[in-house]
Amino acid sequence: MNSATTEPTNAEPTNSTDWIKSHTCHVLFDRPVIPPNTGNAIRMCAGSGAMLHLAKPLGFNFDDKNLRRAGLDYHDLADVRIHDSIDQALETFASQGCRIFAFTAHADTWHTDIEYTNTDVLLFGPEPTGLEQSVLDDSRITQLIRIPMLPARRSMNLSNAAAVAAYEVWRQQGFMGGK
């Protein structure tokens, strides 16, 4: 993030594939609306080496006190990128050969059944609706997956679900670089 403006970067690095391979994974939020969820995700990504991607429109600005409070002093340690739309984000990842896993309570495959790589994308929908059917049906989506829950539970909190998934990816990588 750019500490002078507290806005994430939209710019791609000079070598367009370096940013794909230099993280534990990529966490993509489609149209997030609750600032503390994104703040928590910023902190989680800073701690796990994941890159956070946000697809517009966003339901907040980066000066929101709740977003800043939830992210504590991790904003400058996180790698965050803004995409103009979910379609633009999906195209960016698909053009780089990334696998895109869409998280939904309606999937049959558990997130722990996947063998992840550091170029994989973990896609989550907006609060409280989740991903739109058109996104779930998009041909660029590799697979629909879910985090298991007890029966009669609707969904998990967005930032909690992202943390569960991102840490599973990092666990499979042997928590490389962690201490």
C-alpha cells in the first residue's frame, strides 16, 4: 500500500508475472462493503504473505476509521491491489494462467480437498450476499469450493473465511518463510 495516501496500488510491476508468483496466494474480494472485514484481511494477508485484491465498486474508502482500526499498523506491510471490476480481475488472473477458486456455501468440494499453489486465487463474494450466480458460472472459475460448517448455518464472516482459506494454502506450503 502507498503509505502517503493509504490507497492501495493499481500499478502492475515491471515484470507482469513477478506479482503472481511472489506471494503465498491471492485473496480476491468481489465488491466488499464492510470496512472492518477488509481491514482484517489486510492484516491477515500481511501476516501470511498473501496478496489481497479488491474488485470495485467498494463500499468504503481507505481512510475509513473502521478499516484502519481493523488493519492496525499492517497496512504498509500488506500488498493490496484494486481492480476496476470483478470481470477485469478474473481476466487479469486467467490471462496469467492462475486457477481461480470461488468460495460458496453451495459447493460440494471442501477447501481442504484442493492442492494449492502460490499462484492460486481464492475468490470471495460481498457481504452479505456472496458471489453472484453469473460469477459462479463464469468459465474462468476453476472450481467452486466451500469451507465446512455445521448444518443450518448460512455462512462465515468474510474475513474469517478468507483467513481459513489462505492459511490452508500456506499450511500446504509448509508455512514457508514463517516463524
